[in-house]
Amino acid sequence: MRIFVVKKNTLIRAAVFALLIIGAIVYTQLALSAARPVSSPTPELMPICRVDTREKAVALTIDTAFGDADYTEEILDVLDSESAKATFFVMGLWANQNAKALDAIAKSGNEIASHSMNHTRYPDLTAEEIIADANAAKKLIFDKTGFDTSVIRMPYGAFDDKTIATLKEDGYIPVKWSLDSKDWKGYDAAKIADNVLRSVKSGDIIMFQNNVAATPEALSAVILGLREQGFNIVPLSDLLLDGDAIVDATGTQRYYIE
């Protein structure tokens, strides 16, 4: 029987050579993988939360909300005194209970959009129930104010793929927000204004509520602060893009660029 003696240096050289071969194989596979087209997963369907705009502009939006308190008249006074326009997201149930305030919005020159009929979470409804609710709100708003709007903000801002797909298929434009003033948390006017002014950026859709006592004062400070920062305050319809705009996975409405 023959006995083979392998020197230590020979073993080391063989191991190094083997590692080099393995490394070359791994590198080749990675290079081929990188060169191969990769299919991105379909992004979650999103409402419009903000707009990619070259103009330094933002939109103020006011949700009509439940509760005994209502400061719509005071909000309208602020907007009028500051020569600013906002978009009111009107809920059908609120509209039926606040005819005077709704009429004041309609006559103020501000914009009206839909905030649903019954303020029920759309992800909890069937597609048929979503459209029935949205259509009821749309009809009520048109009958009472003359605004024929396809823009809708989902109750609680809640949505899923079914919600967005269903609304879009029926011609609606689902809109959420990018900047919440958080007035609903019961902050004072200074805190509400600071929440907005320290975070605002171009294309933001800013949300307030109409049933918070501090909102009118905060709104006045926000309008002043926005203008001091050089922002143009426009109705939502003027901020939204026309034509072949898309809504990306972040909820930003923008024009598609290859």
C-alpha cells in the first residue's frame, strides 16, 4: 500500500485556489442576476395624499364632523378676512343637520367635496355599499349646493385596495391628506398652527376639522405663516394635476416619467 504525504503549503495553496473558484462563481451569478430585469410587486392602491408640484403651493381642507359644536361660520370668517380659499369635505349626515352652515359654505366661494354620506369605514363595506354611500353623498351635495364633485375623502381616512379600486372605477377621485393639523386632539391654537408650519412642504394637503373651538384661530395663524414662508394657498382642485397623472405608492400624485 502506498502512503501519500501532502505538504502543509500544498494544502494551503489548494484551499486558496478553491476559494477563488467559488468566489468567481458567486460573482458571476450576482452579476447575471443584477443584469436581469426585475419585476416589482404591484404597489398598494393609494388615494391622493399630496401632489408633486413645481409651484410652492398647498391646499387647506376642512372636514365637517360629528358633534354638537360647529365652528364653520368662524372658519369662513377667517378665510374671508384673509382672502384665502379652502376645500370643505362635506359629510351627508352633517349636511342634513346643518343646512345653514352648508349654505354659508356654498355661498362663500370656497370649494366643496365629499366626505361620504354616513361616515362608515369603507373597508368594512362591500363594493356595492361603498358606491351607494358615495353616490348618495354626491347627489345630496349637488342637490343642496350645486357642486358636482367627484373628489371624496374616505371616512376616518380608512381605505384598502378594494376601496380605492371601487371608487376609481366609478369615476371618483379618492383623496386623503399629507399633513394633519391634529386640531381634533384638543390642542390650543398655537400648538395646532405649529404642527402645520414646522412640517409643511409644497404639494401638501392640510386637514382641519370644523368642530374644534381652537381651529379658527389656528387657521388664521397658519394662513399667515404659510404666506410668510412663501406658499400659495389654493383650492384642492387647483392643486391636483390634470391629464395622465399617477398616484405612486406613497400617495403622491405626479406625472409619470420614464
